Amino acid sequence: MGIYVRKKNPVMIFTGPPLDENKDFEYVEKLLSFRGRRVVCGGTTGNIVANFLGEVIEMDITTMTREMPPIGKLSGIDLVTEGILTISKCAEILKKSNCDIGRLPSGKNGAVMLAEEILEADSILFLVGQKINEFYQNPLLPKNISIRRNLIEDLVQYLREKQKEVTIEYC
């Protein structure tokens, strides 16, 4: 018999701007004080964090592909990606790989890197802003239905089926 002991590896994924703009920095502080890996998904969300830090997101164009926008870099944040497109592609990658990190596609892009963060984590906390980006809304759905929210809820359900410890907090 053997015992493998290591530190817990939690990750917080902050995606989407908070419903109340006045609470933006409150949620950024929550992200920055999180003891674990920190991920930001979304241009507006990234800019909120960058403004708080007094920085500008530095883009890493070496991670850009025909399908995926480049990742960004910010102090204290382990991964900065585009939002809806990246999360959607990440969910597709996770399903195709059956949540097996050894079966993830090769290549360094935001979706693969996000999938790696999720699979390497023991627990995942999604901090999901509920402000609706009209650009991503389907005109056939009611105005209060957020594509981001539905995408995250589907991903969380899949991860829980794969025995991942996942929590969602809406802001």
C-alpha cells in the first residue's frame, strides 16, 4: 500500500462582468485573494481585472490559431482567455477527451490551456458575471437568458458527472 500526499489544487474561473458594475472590483479582489490557480475568461472581464491592477492585457499571439483568439497575460492571473468561444471549445475538448488529460489535443491555445487548468484542479469555482453581452444573445431566446450562463451550467453538469468538485457563484 502507498499513500500519495500533495497540496490541494483549486482553481477559480472568473467569467463575465458582474451584473452590478459597482461591484466589479469586489469580485476582482475575491479572485486575487483566492488561494489557488486564477483564470479569467472574457475580454470585458479581463479588462475589469486589468483596470483594477492598473495594467493592460498583454496578448500572446503565439497562442492564436484560426479557431481561437490569443491568450493574454496579467499579473497574478495564471490564464487569461477570450470568453464564450474559448469556454465553448474547451467544453468540446473535454468531452472529446473524456476528461482524460492525456487525450487532450496538442497545441498551445486558450481552449486547451483552459481544459488543462480544469483537469489538473481538485476543485473548480466558477465566478460567473450575469451582465448580458447583447452581442452573444440569440434573438430567438428571451432577453434574460444568458448564453454564458447556459454554457457554464452545461459544462459544470458534465464535470460533475466526471466526479469533479465544482461550484458556481453568480455575481
